[in-house]
Amino acid sequence: MNPAPFTYHKAANLDEAIGLLGTHGADAKVLAGGHSLLPIMKLRLVEPDHLIDLSAVEELRGIAVADGVLRIGALTTHHQLERDLLVRDHALVLAEAAGQVGDRQVRNRGTVGGALAHADAAADYPAAILALDATVVARGPAGERRIAAAEFFVDLLTTALEPDELLTAVEVPVLPGRAGGSYQKLANQASGYALVGVAVVVVLDVAGRCAEARVGVTGAVASGRRAGATEALLRGAALDETAIASAAARVGDGLDLLDDLHASAEYRRRVLVGLTRRALTSATERANA
Ligand SMILES: Cc1cc2nc3c(=O)[nH]c(=O)nc-3n(C[C@H](O)[C@H](O)[C@H](O)COP(=O)(O)OP(=O)(O)OC[C@H]3O[C@@H](n4cnc5c(N)ncnc54)[C@H](O)[C@@H]3O)c2cc1C
């Protein structure tokens, strides 16, 4: 099927993109990689009157570290995120998630900004963004604001972005020396999306105990969530096999696990426990390395 008719705008820069969004607001959609938007437009699930192409907006590109923060432009593709050395050095878990998105074509076109704004329940990034305690930078006609990852994912396909706001960048605090991360995923065999995905970041203190642990979950929940019960059990613990196994066993506590045609909630819970144990073990090994 073809999309419903729309007016195409190619924004030359960030101000123009925001101006167009301000004018057309809820009647407009921005176009990044098009890998989520165009299929749903063709199915006529979404029928924007105006399409604002971001591809020429250079301000949305680039990856840099400054003042202890890794800043990733919204138009960064999954492939760029997977390969970038700054990302691999400072936020390996994000590079790992990027490397598991779809196939090569999807990774070459799809963008981190588009994936986060779309907020598919089975997307990979939400887990990593939550585990890294990242901040989403949004800009609209009213100016710029920063949204903590934990506040950003609201519900299925719903984020804290306003209709006239652009996601301009993701900011990740650079991890301290004794820290490690890992992303583990069970992919849906048909689509490649995450049936269950878990990202973990652990920070060790001078004695080698867990100073901080953050666990982000995707795929198993309608929108990305932190696993608070597991995080609380890990804090202050020596991260040996027993502590990791008992903390991982509680990862589903307080989470409303999805129960749908792809998998039951009980199946997802069991996979979640196994993947969390694997992610914690790998993150701890990396922190100790
Ligand atoms: C075959 C296939 C397999 C896939 N497999 C996976 C997978 O395994 N894991 C996974 O996580 N994803 C997967 N995806 C989705 C892929 O990651 C998409 O690239 C991503 O979800 C959307 O990014 P995009 O740049 O293509 O955004 P678009 O499709 O251009 O836009 C998506 C939505 O976000 C909005 N948007 C885009 N950029 C911005 C911005 N800067 N600010 C505000 N709103 C914005 C658009 O208006 C639209 O509503 C798959 C997609 C395909 C087609």
C-alpha cells in the first residue's frame, strides 16, 4: 500500500526543523532513517500531513566526549554506534545493543534518535540507555530540556517527547575506571527484535564490591524499565556467582511482564533471569579486567 498524501519538507538546519515542527505540530512527523516510520505510513497506521526530513541537519550528527559526558547526535546510525571507538571505550553496552539491531541494512539506515523516539517495546536501545543512566536531550519551540532515561520511556510507543519536540542527542555519563557493562538479548527468530533484552552496568568500589548496579530491561515490558529489586540486592554485595544468581532471580519483581502471541509472561520471566545472570557475570568480569 502507498502512504496517504503528505507535504515533504527538507529541513536545512536545526532551527528550520524546529520551526517546521512548531508550525505543523501534531500534523507532522520527522523522518530520520525511515525504518520504522515508512512501514507504518505505508500501512496507513500513521498519516502525517507533513513529513520533515532531518537528513541535512548536521547539528544532529557527531559523537564527542567533553566534561565527563559522551554526547551522541540523534542521527547517529546503529552501525556508527556499534563501531565508534569513543562509544566502545565509554559505553560498550550501547555499542553492543547497536550491533544487535536488525540486520546490516537496518543498522546502516536506522538512527539512535529514531529508535528512541519510536519506543518500540521490543527495541534494543531502551535497556542500554537505562543501564547507562543516560539523558535524552530534546528541543522544541520552547527551548531545550533534558529528560532522564528513567522518565523518557512512558508506555508502548510513547515517550516523554512533546509532538513539537525533536530528540537532538543522547548524553551518557562516562563510567569510572572499575566499571563494566553487558547487553544480552534473546531475539525473536522471525523479526530479530528483542523478545527479551537486558543491559547491565556495574561499578565496583576500591574493595571490589558493587558500589552501583543498574539493570535495564526491554522486550519483556511494554516500555523500557529498570529492575529495581535486582539493583537493590546487588548494591554493596561481593559480585560472586551466588550473589549474582540470587539478585538475577528477582529481576522480574515489580515489572509488568508482557504476555502475548510471541511469548508468555512466565517464559519471558525465565529468560529474563537467565540473561540477567549472564549480563551481570560478563559486566563484573569486564569491571575486574
Ligand atoms: C527489518 C527491521 C528489523 C529491525 N530490527 C530491530 C531490532 O532488532 N531492534 C531494534 O531496536 N530495532 C529494530 N528495527 C527498528 C530500527 O532500529 C529503526 O531504525 C528504528 O526503530 C527507527 O529509527 P529510524 O532512524 O529509522 O527512525 P524513523 O523510522 O525515521 O522514525 C521513527 C519515529 O521516530 C520519530 N523520530 C525520528 N527521529 C526523531 C528525532 N530526532 N526526534 C524526534 N522524533 C524522531 C519519527 O517521526 C517516527 O515517529 C528494525 C527495523 C526493521 C525495518
